[in-house]
Amino acid sequence: MIYYHNPKCSKSREGLKIVEESAHNYKIKLYLSEKITFTELVQIIDKLKIKPIDLVRKKEKIIKEKDLDLSSMSDKEIIETLVENPILIERPILVTETKAIVGRPPELINTIL
């Protein structure tokens, strides 16, 4: 399992506690400082069974700062935007071999442990 974590986010810290308390092996990926690839994001989105736009944190100030018009972007363009601006990725995310879940609220993580 891979836990995509932002230590500055309280929900991400709460989710990490849930993962730590489970008896599962996992790795932490600090996706803001460790590069996340286009292919990696495609695989996560596929496992989440969502559209790329649903993984975007739409209230982040960078959207306004960069004048990003998400509604006019293709799925590919949205994923490229997430790769370039990982702060826009909804968090936390727990990914297993076959599934993934966004831990909002963090208790949702229990559904795939």
C-alpha cells in the first residue's frame, strides 16, 4: 500500500494514524516533495474510479493565481496540471494493489484496509 501524505494537512495526519494502527505494510509518499508522475496519477484515478476533475482541490488559491480554467480542460490536461501542481491533489489517498480511496473523511480509509 502507498499512502499519499501531506504532513501539513490535519486530515492527512488523521488518516495516517488509521493506517499506522492497521497491521498492514505501507509506504508513505510525500507527494508534494517526491515527484508524482502522469502515469502514477492515471493509475490512482483509475483505482479511485473517478474523473480527474474529482481529484482536484478546487479551493486552492493557486487556481486563481494561475488563472486555471479547469472546466475547459480535458482529462489529460487536468492530470498534467496535477503533476505540475501537486498541491491541487485531494488528500490523503491510500492505494492498494487493486483499489484506492481518498480519506475525506479519514475514516473512509478503513473501507479498504
